[in-house]
Amino acid sequence: MAAILILTGRGDLTADAVVEELARRGQEVVRYDTADFPTASRLAVSLTGDGWAGTLTGSRTLDLQTVKSVWWRRPNEFVTPDEWPGHARAFSVSEARSGVLGVLSSMPVRWINHPAMDSAANYKPRQLAVAARAGLAVPRTVITSVPEHARSFMGTEQVIYKGLSGGVLSPNGTRKFIPTTLVSAADVDDGVTGTVHLFQENVPKAYEVRLTVIGDRMFPVAIHAGSAAAQLDWRTDYRSLTYKAVQLPPLVEKGVRRLMDELGLYFGALDFAVTPDGEWKFFEVNPNGQWHWIAVKAGIPLVAAMADALQGDD
């Protein structure tokens, strides 16, 4: 029986919901946590004229030639025994990343999303450039390490500062997101030269939209902020938010399709602001964004849509 491979860690509620739906449909599903390799997992494959053939063994043994689709959900880093010397652990993880992920990513099956495309699409400067070429309205933006350039862009206005890499690392190695922040020219000093910074016009918002794209299906949901903090960055105050499914304007839909095609993405979680005069402004696309919470809050069938995609029934 053809199998669906889901690469994610334990405790992933979004994956849990899709696995449950696929099981209800009688679909063969193998869930694999890359953190199990090499201590609790083995790979044994041989090169054939059609690619790699063999098995990946974790909690179950998977024949790679039976896989029809792969969901690159939230795979963890490979984990080696603590008692190994540091250089041995580093070597093992490096080889595992190249070997295990290299074998898996070579499989000619449906990927949601292929890890190479997922990684490349995560660069925000690339997203914004592709979105502009695709005909989407993008806020005025600069990326700079030059204080004078930043001040010139800001003029007398307050603008938005956003992180480029998805957050900062804390001392214990966990990633914390950087909230959207209002800044002005008076806030800019020589510290800007320490790295690059993204500054963007402060777009007036009637509300924001999280658009979840799964293949050819698009699910736009309006997010209405109930506090000043959420108005600036809705991630800072989830309790104040309300949700409602909305219609996607045809020109925005066309631009999104071009964006997804050029980035090579099958799935994406896109963020827009809708201005008081009805213009949709593109902010970003997260190639592996969270979506189960909004499916529940807005009552939209994202779990079924993801299951359809993995089955090839879309």
C-alpha cells in the first residue's frame, strides 16, 4: 500500500489532526522524527536506476519505494548521545543531515514543501522581490546597515522594524520571535551598522488577513485586532483577535499563484493587511507556517484540505 511520510517532531498538534484524518480514511501514514536518528533509527538504501531503494526504520520500518507524498512539517535536528565527544557529535549530525535528508529529498514524489524550496523561500528579501514581480502590492521597504539610508527612508514618519530571520536565539538556544516595532529617525544610531535591518512603511489597517494556500486551494481569513498591541502585531495578543472567512480579490489570487509558482511552494501561510480603502498589502509568506489554530477559530476545512493534498485527491 502506498504510504504518506510526515516528517515532524512529537507533540505537533497540527500533524496530529492530519494523521487522525488520514487514519480515518484508511490511509497508510508513517510519522518520522529526525531526532531519533542515529540513536533509535536506521537507514539502509542502495542506488538503483530509479533512485534510492531501501528502508528507513524508526518506530516503524518504511520502504521508501512505497512513499507517494511527504509532508515536510516540523522536523527536528538530529540528536546524538551526550557522552560522545563534541567533534564526533558534530560529524554525526552533519553526515546525517546530508545523508538522510539527501536520500529523502531525492524522492520524486509530492512534497509539501520540498525542503530546498522551503529553505530558499524563507528569505524575506526574496519573498518581497518575487511578490512585487508577481503584481502584489508590497509596502515601501528598505534593507540597510547604513544609518543615513535608514533615516532618509524614515523622514519624519514612524515606520515598522521587523526581524529578517524569524527571531533571535536566547542563551539556551531557543528561538524567540521579534515583535513588529514602530521606530523613527531619532531611534537610529550607529548600532545599525552591526547587521542589516528591514524597515517598512507603516501600513494603515482595517484588518489583516492570513491566507493559507494548499495547492490550488486558497483559504483567506480576516483577523480583526481587539487591542492596540494586536493592531501593530497580532501575534502579541491572540486573546483579543476575532476571525472571519473573507473573499480573495481575483487580482490578489492571481498574484499569489504567481508568487507560489516562482517560489516553488505547494503550501504557504501568507500575511496581508487590508487598508481602509480596501487595498491588499502583502507582508510575507511562511513556507511552513502554523495553521491549525486558525482552522479551528474560523471553521475552515484546512485539515481535510491537507489530507486531500497528501493523498493526491486535490
